[in-house]
Amino acid sequence: MKTVVITGSARGFGYAMLELFYKNNYNVVVTDINETELDKAVIKLAKIESEGEILSFNVDVTKSSDIDIVIKEIIAEFGSIDIWINNAGVNQPNKPIWELDENTINRLIDIDIKAVVNSTRLVLNQMNKQGYGAIYNVEGHGSNDATITGLSIYGMSKRAVTYFTDALIHEVKEKNINVTIGKITPGIMITN
């Protein structure tokens, strides 16, 4: 049975994807920083008929040590990770750049860019060891260079994710690593 991990999957787009995988008999791994939402997601998933199993982790994607623990525990439980989707992300307040404080900017960059890079690095090493896998990064506003006042930092982060993913596709292909790398482009998602 295949196993899928989706970061930030306790609600919104992440949960919607996870639910579809679970309905299609995948083992699913719910990860989120919000423990209350994580518990709610597991309860909702458990009501769905599936041959898959559910694991959940309260995880801060900005901490490589958290991601490393998650990977090791999934391997111990299921033996492999077939699909990893970097979905966790935050938006910015609807303000122009000069009205944002440094903490808001740093938090967004840490979650929306650095966590994607570090999670990918760690899971790619695992998938390379097991000889297969797929990693997908979720794009968003800005991936196609669109601009809207009040979304400058968020758009920059998603453009960075697009470039990073394209560069990673090139590197994996050049090094003959049997891991699929791709992007998920959901368009506008109205979530809680």
C-alpha cells in the first residue's frame, strides 16, 4: 500500500488532498502545527471507509529536526514514503511591503520557502535510499509572476518555490535519481 505525506494537511487544501488519497486506499500522514485542527482532521478521516492507515504528527515545518523525526517514524511504520507534498504555508496581511513588520516577513519566508527546501532535502535523501518516490510543491499567487498589492511577500515566496522546483527537476534528472519532482497549481483556494 502506498503512503502519502502532506504538510499542513489538517485543514484547507492540504486536508482536501489528503482525504482524496485516503478514499483511494493510501496510507496517509497528516501533519500540522495546530494540534486541535490535527485532532479534528484525524477524527474526520477515521469516519471514511478506506484500506489505508492514518498517522498524524504535530510538526513545525520550519524545524528540520521535526521533519527528520516524521520521516524516520513513517519509515518505521510503513517502510517507505511514496509521495510527499509540501503544502504548508502562510499568507501575509493584506498590506503593502512597507507596512509589514520584520517578524511577519521572516515567518512567511521561513514557512513558505525555507521549510519547502529543507523538507525536500530530507525526504529526497530518504527516497533516494529507497530508490523511488515523488515530491510535489504547491504553488500559489506569484508563481506566474502576477502581482497584487498586499501579496508581495507571499507572491515572492511562491515564485521562489516555482524556481526551486524547476531547478530540482533539472538536478534530479541530471543525477539520474529515480524520484519524480513536480508542482501542484491549485489556483485560487478559498479556505479557512
